[in-house]
Amino acid sequence: MTENEFISTIYAGINVGDIIKKPKVTSEILAMMQNGNIYYRIGERNKKFVSKNELADIYAVLQTGELSTEAIRSIVPKSKPCNSTTIQWLITHTGLAKRNLHGNFAKNW
């Protein structure tokens, strides 16, 4: 699978209004923009986005092996810690990765 196919699979596998279940809160997909940003809401007013660059970096790690939650946290900007759980949801919801017994993510393609 190429990086473009990986990102396209994510975009094709989500819809505006999809509910993202997180450990402490529930989020919702708000929009997918032309520049590749996926906007989501946390709570009533807090709007954030996962960038196409973050997804490309996630792909690069998955392509070479397992992806840990620590690796995801190192990819997302420190100013957007909620992106970590959103990315976890995106890659599992779209079937691109599965969590293994050690809590890491392994590619599913």
C-alpha cells in the first residue's frame, strides 16, 4: 500500500458526523478539507484537526513495523495531544491497523 492509498482509505472510511469514541470524551468528525485536514470536535466548542502530514508520518512508521502510542504522541504536535487518540481511532476504524497484545498497532494491509 502506498502513502496516498493509506490516506485515501482514511478519507473514504469516515464521514462528517461520525462519532469518535475516546477514553474520556466523545468527539465528532466535522469536516474533511481539500488540504487534507480532518476537523473534529471535542465537547461542544473545541475544534481541532489531524493534518495530512501527521497521517503521512503515521503511515511511514506503520510501513516499517509496529506503531506504539508513544510514537503517535511524538508525531502529533505537543499543542494537539487529542490528535493521538483521534489517529488511533482513524487507523482502527478504517481497518488499516489493529492493536496487538502488547498495545501497539500493526498494519492490516
